[in-house]
Amino acid sequence: MANVTDKKKYEAAVTAFIKEHKPKRQVVYDDLSNQLATPFTLSAEEMDKLIQKVEDAGISVVDENGDPSIHSLKSGEKKAEKAKTEDLSAPTGVKINDPVRMYLKEIGRVSLLTAEEEVALALKIEEGDQEAKQRLAEANLRLVVSIAKRYVGRGMQFLDLIQEGNMGLMKAVEKFDYRKGFKFSTYATWWIRQAITRAIADQARTIRIPVHMVETINKLIRIQRQLLQDLGREPTPEEIGAEMDLPTEKVREILKIAQEPVSLETPIGEEDDSHLGDFIEDQEATSPAEHAAYELLKEQLEDVLDTLTDREENVLRLRFGLDDGRTRTLEEVGKVFGVTRERIRQIEAKALRKLRHPSRSKQLKDFLE
């Protein structure tokens, strides 16, 4: 990018792009290219960094069929090869228990595969060979550990990161197509990173979405995108429902669940000097006019109470909770003054009669109308 201004605009555009696509959890490479790479004239190296940033945010970069984008696979090719041979020691500052240490030691004993061996296993997997699946997965468990180490400190335990990564590895084993020309480690890295970054993103959600619902949301988003292309406009919930064979209300419910909560601290305006919360009415708050009237009423009430005797005033304050909002029974007030409840009832009745006298009540009538 040519200058600081362009860089700031680019960073703002990337942030907005990630925010827009995060609920969808994936983006087609062409959309990424058209919205960011082309307008800001990104180099190949800058595009690789952009793909990395987007995928680290839990957004998978895919092709039109929803499979890993070739560009995404290429951007992670070198890292995938390096990760295969990294040591299996625990990340710095992370304490591991004996079972984890034994696991790391065990997977370190499994020999790595050559490209030819990967292809041979892939052919067997196509024929339904379960042992070939297991062999391919076991030979790449150290790859999972290596990738998981990069995400330590983002809110998930090291072992949890490994478990999520292993689930991604199994998906890679199921979907690997050697005919596309990529080594398995390159392909697996995409799926492992996707599983880990999505798990981290789910942990970070204010409202966690069940896994089965995440899959439904992803399916809805794919159909929504396809209908958008076919119709040339945003599809209605009815049209999406017809395509998914779901009731319209169910579609609306899924769309609602897919939305992420918005922080009240979200900056508003170019200067970021105000926040979303500043523009949302507090339904529980007293309006300025009501507050002013309440303060005036308090002043008038104090003036009226001052016309009573001290005992009468204090009895009313305790009986009606004028000072602390807590009303007392006749018996409770009687204990305070050391008299019977009947005597308190008499004092209260007399005080209320005085307050009803026109000379006093007229000061409060305007507030009661």
C-alpha cells in the first residue's frame, strides 16, 4: 500500500469484512478478492497474510463449492511442511500433565509419510480401507499438535485445542483428494486450522450455538448465497424455506440465532467519540421531566411534613418508608417509640387528618393530578 492513509483504510475495511462474515463462518475466495484484494491492489504476499488473518478469525476461505480454496491451500503450503517436522514439546509457559506428555511421546514415534505413501493410502481409503484412514491420521497427529501450539493463550486449554484439531484432521482424511496436486499435510492444515479457529470463535461467543445448529446455519448461508446469485436480490425467508424444506418461521428462527450480539461499546461515527449505547433508550430510566417533578414533590412534601409535630412526622416517615423505601408495621413503629401499636395508629390517623386539610393538601394537589 502506498501510504499510511491507504493502510488505515485497508485495515478498517478488513475489520469490517471480518465482522460482516464472522456469523457466516466462511467466505468465497472471489468475494474476498473482489472486496479487498482488488480495491487495495494487494501483492501475492499481502493476499497470503489477508487469508491467514481472515481464517484466524474463524472464517474459512472456500471455493464456490464450499471446499477449501486453492489459494488458501497454497498460502499455507510452506507452513504445513514446516509444521510436520516441528518438535512436540509443550508450548512455552504451558504446564502439561502426564497423560498429555505420554500422548506427545507416543505420536512422536509414528513415522512421517512420503508423498507416494500418502497417495497409496488415499487410494485405499477410496476403496473403504479403514486401516488406511487410521494410518494417514496417525502419521499427521504431530501436525495437529504443531498447529494447536500457535493458538495457545486464546481462551482454550492446550489439550482442548489438540482435540479440536484432531477432529479437523479426521475431516481432512475423509475429504482428501490427491488428484488436486496438494500434499496431505497442506490439505489437512486447512481443516485443522478451521476446526481450531472455529472452536475458539465459539468459545468467544456471548451466546454459544450448539454444533448441530452451526451446521444448519452454514447450510442456510450456502443456500442464501446461491439464491442471491440466481435471483439477483436477497432471498426472502419463504424462498429459503422452500429450498431447505423448512417452515418459514423456522428459517426466521435460524437467521435470528445466527446473529451475533452487538456490544453497547461499539463506536459510532467517524471520530469514534460516541457509542451505540448512547443512542439506546433506557426504558427503566426516569425522564428528565419526571425527575424534576419528583424532586419538586419531595421539596413540597418536606415543607408539609414540617408543619406536623416531630413525633407525627417521624411516624409517617417510618410507616410509609419515606426515607428508605421500606414501610413498617404499626407494631414495628411502636417498638421504635416505646408505645403500643394502637397509640401509633392514633398518631398516624391524626397526622393524616392534618395533611388532608386544604391549607396543606393544596400544595400537593398539582402533583397528584
